[in-house]
Amino acid sequence: MLEIKNLHASVESKEILKGIDLTIKAGEMHTIMGLNGSGKSTLANIIAGSEVYKITKGTVLYNNKDLLDLSPEERALQGIFLSFQYPAVIPGVNNTYFIKAALNAKRKYQGEAELDAMDFMVLIKEKLKMVGMDESYLRRSVNDGFSGGEKKRNEILQMITLEPTLAILDETDSGLDIDALKIIANGVNNYRKKDNAFLVITHYQRLLNYIEPDVIHVMIDGKIVKTGGKELALTLEEKGYQWLTDEATVEL
Ligand code: ADP
Ligand code: MG
């Protein structure tokens, strides 16, 4: 589904991604872990289409086509969803309107009929329940005055409503209390299917008590320095990231 080869990216002539290789197949959940500043959000933003970064080398294929050719809007329409580390507040734009417009744009793109207001309300009410939100959130502006945890739930609400093919969650777990974390993990687990995939970025091993990735990658200084199974998270928890920096130094 996603095939990244030797991706290098810079911002203001500073190289941030220094040769990323990552292949994600349908049905898989991949996790990227790593310290702050290692380039995790940069990678997520580039996949979603941020124009801030300059790609200096490498290729990114999505469903065997060049992803870098597509605008951010086309990427979303083709099923790429990014839950931001810092979700945007959009004052004056109603939350219901926002999600409905995004969903209908996608349905239209796929040649499906758009949902009318009534059908949409039936759908969104069912989705709200899944993330433990009540209907009052539908009347508010997008994320306006939402707490950190409420913003993250709202992101998951968007995800399960839009039903992306590739969902990228950038530290959706950070700053959540344990109840909210479980709700987010539940939303993610219920949405796992054989024809979609996840890239879950996290700083903490804590989330991995609730979701089970197939593959864990560790990113340090713009590179994936280690890839492994679930057990890698436990080793990291025990030894810290220092273990890998030491190892990397030895290999040099
Ligand atoms: P992570 O998500 O792993 O914490 P980021 O991808 O956010 O890391 O950042 C990686 C590095 O790139 C950091 O040093 C950060 O300051 C820098 N960086 C990211 N985005 C920008 C930007 N728009 N302008 C300047 N520097 C940036
Ligand atoms: Mg980040």
C-alpha cells in the first residue's frame, strides 16, 4: 500500500529525514517510536502532503502510484488520513459540517452518493458513541475550546467516520489519561481491517499495551535504525533509546 524508498527531506536547507525506507502492506499496523526531534512528525506530514518540506531524494508510492505527485486534498480523497500531533482549532466552522463535508467529498470522489443531513446524523451519532463523545460536540466549532483529550477523540471520530485506507496517527496518545487512551485504542482496534493499514507514531510504549502493532520501527535522527516485532517495545522500555544510539555508534 505504501512504499517509501530512501526518502530524504529538508526544511530551510536542514536535512531532517536522512534516508527512510518503509513498506506498509494492507492489513498491517506499523508503529514508529523515537525521541522528540527524530523526524517522526516530519515523515507523517510528508505522507499527508505538507508542502513545508523539500524532498531531496527518494520515492514514495501509494497503491503503486507516485504519491508525491498528488496534492494533499487528492491524498485525502484517495484514503490517506493524518491525525495531527497538535490538532488544528477551526473557529467558526461547525464540527458536524466539517466532518460531513469531508465525508461527502470522499464519497463523491469514489462515485458514491452523498449523504443527506438525516443519514449523516444517524451515522455520526453511532460513531460518537464509539469514542465516548456526546452530541454537544457536534454543535461546536472544530476543536474550539476542546481539551487535549477531546481533540484527540475528535480526531478518532473523524477517522472512523471517514474510513481511510491508510490512517496515520501522530502521537494521538500523548497527554491522554488512561480512560481516554483506552477509548482511542478501542477506536483504532475496531477499525483494523484486512484492507486498511495504520502508521501509529508514539513516543511511549504505554499505547502498545492496548494496540498490537505488527511491526515496530525506531527512528533516530532522521533514520529508521531498528525494525522488529512487538518485543522491540519491551526492550526499549527496559534499555531506553540510548541502547540503540550506543549500538549505532559501535556500528560506525
Ligand atoms: P518528532 O516528531 O520526531 O519529534 P519532528 O519531525 O517534529 O520530530 O522534527 C524533527 C526535526 O525537524 C526537529 O529538529 C524540528 O525542529 C525540525 N523541524 C520540523 N519541522 C520544521 C519546520 N517546519 N521548520 C523548521 N524545522 C523543523
Ligand atoms: Mg512529533
